[in-house]
Amino acid sequence: MDPHIDPNGAPVSIAVISDIHANLPALEAVLAHADAQGAERIVCLGDVVGYNASPAACVDLLRAREGLVCLLGNHDAMASGLDDLRGINPMAHKAMSWTREQLDDDRRAWLAGLPLRHDDGPAVYVHASLHGTREWEYVRSPEAAARCLDALDGAVCFVGHSHIPGAWVRDADGVRAVSDDAVSVDPSGKLLVNVGSVGQPRDGDRRACYVIYDQKAGTVVRHRVEYDAAAACSAIIAAGLPEALADRLR
Ligand code: ZN
């Protein structure tokens, strides 16, 4: 039995976070925000590390959360040694080589042991997509969203990976994007939610991004959270990581 499922099967409120990328101030701010909203569980869609300056601290902070569900992301796979660094861009390569040095055997083993997907009632959680899950396919187009939704048995799938929040539904007319900050889960429908990125948003809003999935109400609400980006930038510079990684947070 999945130890993360509430033994009474009671619906709970779940903070779904993704792509923390070793940004400790952003992770702290999001966890505090989720706690204040009454979220009872954290599901992390992966990419705990990579790019920013606090990989070990982010791993430790997440691991300390009771009932945490955390999935494997592509950066976690590289940092833990599951995947090699071939094919990634020079900046990511430099950050990943540095990240590997910051993680001891215990933390690398924890990352390497993370699962690729989590199923919980009508919801499925993966890092990138249900289609080409281990190939880390990006959901950035209606076509990619359709491929993911085709592989969805349940009513809702949560993904991250692109760092761009969004949602798509499949209805009689096909797959269409939904622009609202809050969407409802139709038990007989198909919904795909990209939860955005905690530690390196790429949609022009520099605030940390995540969603709260309220199983009881059947709603998914997006939240943007202010955090100390200047501290995250200073840590990047102090670590000797590429300055462009700090520019990305500003
Ligand atoms: Zn990522």
C-alpha cells in the first residue's frame, strides 16, 4: 500500500510544487505559504536541484516534510548520476557539475531512488509528461498536451518541467488551453495542469509558482509567492555559478 495515501481515504488539500532547482529562499517561501493556506501534504514533481546555489539544503528541507511525495526530474537524474550530462547546454552543464560536488552519497542516493510517477485516485503526477515520461517530453503545445492527455486514465494530470504554468482540458472539440488561475477537476473529464516553477519561473513573472489541489472541492488554484530573490542571486554569485543564472531570477 502506498504509505502516502491517507489511511482513511479522506480527501486532503495538496500543495503541488515543481522545479525548485536548489532555490532555497523560494522553497522556504512556498512551503510557508502552503502551510498558511492549510495544505496538508506536499507533492513535488521533481527537479529539486540544478541551476541555483542550495541543492543540499533544498533536499534536506523537503525530506524533512512528513508525508512528502517527491518525483524524479531530469536534473535530479543527472545530479544523482542516473543520467550523464550529454546534450545539455554549457550553462546547465557547469551548474550540474557544481551541483554533483555539493551532494553527498546519501543525498544522491535519495534523489536516485525517487519514482517517476505517483498515482492517487483520479490524479496522476509526473515531472514532464505521461507521454515520453523518461524522455522528459515538454508540454508546451496543444499537440504535446494532447499526447499527455491521451495517456491519462484518471481525471487530472499534474506536470512541471517547462517552468511555465498553464492548463489544458480535453472536451468534445479537442484539447484547448485554459487561462484561468483556478480550474475545476471534472471527474468525468480530462485536465492537464502545469504547476509552474518554484525556483526559476520562465513566464515573465519572477515570483515563485505552485498550485494547491483541493481534493474535496475538486479545485486547482495557482499561487504566486514573493520571496527573497536577491538572496538567491547573491548565493549564486558567491558559489561561483554562472551569473546568467542569477539574471534569470531577476
Ligand atoms: Zn526544471
